[in-house]
Amino acid sequence: MVKTILKVVGGIVAAIILFFGTIFVLVQAKVDVSGFFKAISEKDKSTRTSPGAVANATIGTTKLSIDYSQPAKNGREVFGKLVPYNETWRTGANEATEISLDKDIQVAGQTLKAGRYQLFTIPRADKWTIIFNSKLGQWGAFFHDEKSDVLRVEVPVGSTDTMLERLRISFENTPETGFSIAWDKTKVFVPISAQ
């Protein structure tokens, strides 16, 4: 009986190792497996370890929405460690963060056409690059393709008044209009204006 149980458990462990090994090899070979991750992630986002959140705003007559997941700090050092500097980040957890806007806007003085985009960032200690990418439905930043970037802007890094346990993206209208990305004690602000 014990041998049978060990055989079954061994088979299950081997299948799990084979499965994740295959996914790892495909990712390393730059094969887009985001469809697989999307299929398994369709469950209720509010029940995830990094729950889903949405920030909405109207700037002028433009309606904007940012759909993202909120990872937690959990005692970890966030920027420069958990989220490495100088690497493309999905700006959250799970699927890449998505921003949608129904009219053209100005982002840090540059035009962003109406549409839906993946919102990637490249954090650094002193400034962040904010990236709007036209390839939708991406899981993480594993397959970020710079050729699909429609706009990149740089913004300075600031700080929050208090430590934030979870990532928070929110729209602000004072003293400027735009959205902020804040987590731990780091905050960046992306200025937006209606055209």
C-alpha cells in the first residue's frame, strides 16, 4: 500500500515539475504563453493574493480607467529588490496593468491617442519611464515588445507620507491633474491633461 501511495505521489510531483519546467523553457525561448495564464486567471480577481483594483476618472471630457492588481509589501524591500531597477515591470501583479481612454490626452506634454494600452514602467531610484504599449492581454512583462510601445515618458520619483502596504494607482487633481503610482514609500506622478 505504501509503495502504491509513493508511486502516485512521485508521479504527481514529476508531472508538476515537468509542467513548470516546460513553462520555464517556453518563457526563456520567448514563446508567448500569456494566453495560458489568461485562461487560468479568469477567476474572480478579488480573491487573488494580489487582488484586482480599478481607478477611474474624467479629465475634461475624457473618461479614463486603469485596471491593475495590488501586490503587498509583506515586509519586503520593494523597489530595487522585489521590483528591480532598470527592468520593465508590469506595474502591479498578475496581468500587465491596462489603461483605457476614450479621447486623446496629453501625458507629460506628449499626445496619447484614445484607446487601450498596457501600462509598463521601468523604475529607477531617481526617475521612472512610463510606457504605453499597444499589445493587449499580456501576462506580466515577460513578452514586452518595445516595437509596440506607442509612448514613453519619464517622471521623477517622489515619496509618500506613510508606508503603503499595497500598490495603489489613483487619479489626482491637485496641484496637477494626472495619476500616481504609489507603493511602500515611493510615489511617482504622471501628469495628464485633456486635449
